[in-house]
Amino acid sequence: MQYLVTLLFFCFLCGCNASSGDKPATKDDSKLGQMVIIPQFDSVGDFHDGFASVRIGDEKTGKWGFIDKQGKMVINPIFDEVEAFDEGLAAVRIGDDKSGKWGFISHGPYNKEAGK
């Protein structure tokens, strides 16, 4: 996570455009190293089981979804709160803190030996 924050800060200083527009989700021409996923989210989590949680929107009204390691949105941002994937499942909440409901989502078949 600290690496991602540093990378995002560097992009901000260099004037990288954080909006996705028609740009690809991945890019590999950064001068200090490889830019894997173009900054385009308001908040991100660490990768677990090959997926990272991403939030689009602010802390109060934004929604969470998940991307894969290529930056492709694999689970649309429709959740109010999410936990990281673990062995193929992630806890998700729809609704506010008091009356919202928790459940689990799956990203598909889980191969424990491969970690995905």
C-alpha cells in the first residue's frame, strides 16, 4: 500500500492525468519504473487472491468494486463497504452502517495451491 501511495504521489507531481477517459487501464512507460495500473480510483485496497478493492466516489457516497492485476474492473462498484478476498470470498455490505446487510461474493473457482 505504501508503494501505491508513493506511486500515486509521483504521478500527481509529474502531472499525470488521473481520469480514465479512453486511456487503457495499464501503461508501461513510466520513467521510474513500470506503471501497472493508471491512477483512476478514489481509494484502493491491497491485492489479495489476485484482486484489489477500488472505490469510485467519495467516502460517504462512493461505491466499492474489484479490479484484477491488469486493472480491469471485474466486479462493478456497487457495494458500500468491502473486505479483501480470502480463499475466493470477500465480505461485502450494501446499505448504511446501521441498517446495511453483509454478505459474501465469490470471484469464481478458487485454486488454493495457485492462490487464485
